[in-house]
Amino acid sequence: MANQKQSSRKSRIEKHAKKKKENFILNILIGVVFILVIIVGANILLNNDTKATVNENQSEQKATEKENVDDKAEKNESKESSESEDTEADSSSEPTDENANATEDEKTEDVTEDQESEEDEEENEIIYGQSEDPNVDQVMINQNWKPIGTVQTGDHISSYDKGTTDREEMEKAMEYATGVSVDNMIVWWVGNGGKPNENVVGTISNKDKSQIYRVYMDWVDGQGWKPTKVEKLRSIDR
């Protein structure tokens, strides 16, 4: 009987110890869960605070940017207004420049009209005639023909060789009298026109030979060759 009591008592003690141990473990687990809940809740609160702070900062930044945009817009409007006023002020002074430009244009037009008038007068001064030479279709004399100018100095000696200064000035004088440009000119013959170093005669045509002329020229000291008569030819006469 004593052994049975002792065994029963021992069994109760072991059960009590086991239960106590289980309660201890359970309490630890509850404590761990409670700590985890606290940690998770704290993280949620921190995240919410962080998001709120970020949103607030973004809102403030947007507000600042909007203020900057508004300031720039106001400055641009002010600048445009100032430029507009300056433009209006400049426009008020432009009539003077326009008048000056108009005056210059009028002067240019006057000079052009004078030149055209002189050219018309020269054309009107051309005297047309006939010749006993059967190869001459028409004779033209213009009292307004002038010397074409020269770079030669000293005593003049006629030179008929191509490429010489005197020959080039003869060709320019023939261009002046006939209107056939040197670039489009064929010189068929050029030589003494009566007095050495004072008169020359040249026969020229354009390159397609549709215009053929005989040109008479006199030398004017210090001023160059001056056309005196042009004969329009029916065929090339060398």
C-alpha cells in the first residue's frame, strides 16, 4: 500500500511538472506572438508616416514648382509687355528711317531715269544713211558717241596684234558702238583707217554671223578710241 501511494504521488508530481512546463512554453509563444504583433504594427505605422511625409513633400514640391511657373509666366508677360512698348517706341521713330530710305530710293530712281534718258537720247541721236558700197546695208552715225577710256599713257602707237592693250581697247570701242559683246565677237579684220596711230577700221560680227559691222574709230589722246561711224554689212568683208 505504501508503494502504491508513493507511485501515485510521483505520477501527480510529474503531471504537474509537465503541465507547468507546457504552460511556460505556451507563455513564451504568446509573448513571441505579442512581440511580433508589436513589431508589425510599428512597421505599419512607420510606413504610413513615411508615405504621409513623402506625399506631403511631393505636394510641397508641386506647389513650389507651380509658383515658379507662375513667376516665370508673370516675368515673361512683363518682358513681352516691355518689348512691345519698346517696339512701339521704335516704330514711332521708324518713319524717319523710312523717309530716308524712300529718299534714297527716289535718288536711285532718278539716277536710273537719267541714265535711261541719256541712253534714249543717244539712240535718238543716231543718224541712219545709205552707202554706195553694195555690201553696206545701212550707215549709222551717233554724235553722242564718246571715247571708251584708256590705260595707255604717252605717245600713242596703234597696235593691231591680238592680246595687246591697244587691240583690246579697239574691241571694247567696237562693242560700245555695235552692241556686240567682246565675248560674242569675231574680229575679221582691223587696221589703219587713214592716218597711222589716229584712225582704225575694223570688221566684226557676232559668233553666229547674223550681225556684221564695219566700225570706224578715231584716237583721242588720254581718252581712248572713239567710234565715229558704223556700217552694217550684208556679208563679211575682210
